[in-house]
Amino acid sequence: MGLGRFGGGIGVSRWLLDQGANVLLTDLASEEELAPQLELLGTHSKLHCMFGEHRIDDFLNADLVIANPAVPQPWNNIFLKAAWDNGVRVATEIELVTQRLGRKQVVGVTGTSGKSTTASMIHAALQASGVPSHLGGNIGGSLLNSINDIHKDDVVVLELSSAMLWWLERAGGWSPHVAVLTNIEENHIDWHESFEEYSRCKQLIFVNQTETDTALTQDLESTFAGLSVLGKHNERNAAIAFLAANEMGADATKARVGIQKFQGLPHRLQCIGDGYYNDSKSTTPLATKLAIDAFDNPSKVHLIVGGYDKKVDLSLLAKQSARVRSMYTIGETGQEIATLAQENVHVCETIERAVQTAINFLEDDEVLLLSPGCASWDQFENYEKRGERFSELVR
């Protein structure tokens, strides 16, 4: 249910086909909209597709339903409820992965911001130490198709979203041997219905740990010298990644070097030219604040914000207008942010107009930063497409 655009649906479909299953792929998107993903998946005699709609009968008559974690409020979804009411098992790709791993070999990372970077830093630290490591989960793709290549002494680093943790709880509960929580700020209220439920799901990463496991939370005062990536927030990410890697047997000296050499991930404060930064992965107001904090002089930053409304409080995002040289708003939330900010704001609606307007005001020693603080789905397929468009415009 829901092929998705980040590889998990492709991976689990391919894996199920390899096991000999008859797979019905059902997605509300059209075949044309999913064309790139379908090309990657390929054709198979046991693969059947239903595009543009879901059918109740398909959910009633399945032996197993694999739901995409992105499907919002699954407890209210009529198709999933029909499956549950009819005794059909409903699972997720991440449940199938965790069932096939030894819990003691897994580091799990969650948090509102920084989880992809932290998971990647842990992976880099382990690799630098010569510890076989595999990176998967919410960061993209699926480990199912390489599960036979993961040995029992290897370490698996899983980035886990709040939705994934909700599903793992429903499956009976699961926690990794080393659990890392970066932070919790308001996000994904559209999925969870309340901040309290979102926060509860984030903390599920610890619930099924035992006294022999390790739980790590981020220290706001932590530092980490010599990083290749910008920002105090990345020092905090590096510090907790260092501790997690050490818990899994990394050599402290080699792990530190591995983290220091980590070059960062695309769309996360990525320098795309002299004075131009792509932080399209910023989908919360806190992430935007942290991005601005990374610069020595925020008053020289021209900031592009706005996008899809996830029903979170945008006042923190609007407050950043007082710190930066100028703010340019785009998308569905653009007018609301501008109204909350009241001054020092240009309502641009589109990223094209925002970039052109900002460049007209940009001086030699100033910076143009795309750090939207909102999701991309009102104008872009995903945050990657938004970041790529920004980079194209800058170039």
C-alpha cells in the first residue's frame, strides 16, 4: 500500500517477489506520477498494479498488507481498518527488516532533526574503525534485498521515523540495542494528530530496551572539534554519534577521525557555490533556526522559507526574520509566515521568484540560504526536488 518515492516500497516489493509472493502494488498516485519508481522496480510475472485508487476487496483478501509508513493516521484509514477487521496482518518494511536482524547488532536513531546526519556519522565512525556497518531505514532504500549479506557480527544503523516507531509498537514493540534520540520538537502533527502523540512515538525507541542496552539523548552543551560540516547542531550530532559508535565497538581515535571527515548529506546546509547554501531538508522551524545558527553573522543571511503546512506552529520560523538580512516566503505557508513576521519579509510565492528577488538584494559578503522550515509537498514532489530546483536557479 503506497509505493512511495524513497525506495522502501520498491525494496520490499522486490524482496517479496524474490520470495515467490504474488504482489499487488496499490497506490493512489497515477502510473505516470510513479513512472521513475516503476522503472526501478521493473516488471515481474507475479507483480500486479492498481493505480489511482485503493479497493477494499484487495485489503480483505490479502494474506499480508505492507503499508507505507507515510500513510497518515493509519488508525483512521478505511482500507487498513478493513484489513485489521478481517484478520489480515498489516506490517511495514521496517518490521520485516527488524525481524531478520539480531537486536543486539542494531543502532537506532530518531529525532525531529539531525537523525539522518547522526545515523550517517555513526556509520562513518564504524567504517573508519573497520567495523562492518550497514545504513538503512528512513534514510532511503531497503536493507531487505541485502539482508543475506548482513552477518551476525555486523552493525546495522537504522534511521527511524516517528511513523516507523508507531508501526513497530503496533507489531508488538521493538527497540534497538543502542537507541539514540537527537531531539523532539513539534512536527508531523498532520500524521499524529497531536504533539503529545508525536512525542510519545519518538520515545518508543527506548521502551523495549533492557538494562543491558544503551539509551542516548543529545546534550545541548556538547561540542566536537574539527568537523567538515557547519553548525553547533552538527557538533551535538557528532558527539552523540561518537558515543553510539563506541558502544558498538568502534575505536575511539579512528571513530573521531571518521566523523570529522564526514562531508555531510545533500540538501543539509550543502554549500552549492560561494555564498549559496541548500538546506532543503529543513522541514521544521527548529531546523531552520539551527541552520541560521550555523553562520557567524546571521544578519548577512538572506533566507528562503515556506512550503507545505504540517499543522505546526510557525511562529519560531517567523521570528527568524528579525535575525537575518531579509526573509523570502514561498508556498502554502508563505503568507502566514509573512503575517507572523510582519516586517523584513518578501512574499514571493515561488522559489523562482524568491531566488531572483534575493539575488537582486544580495551583496558580496552575504549568503543566500534555502532553509524552508516546512515540507515541500505543496509545490514539489519531495525536498530533494526542491533543493535541486534551488541549485539549478542559483547556477
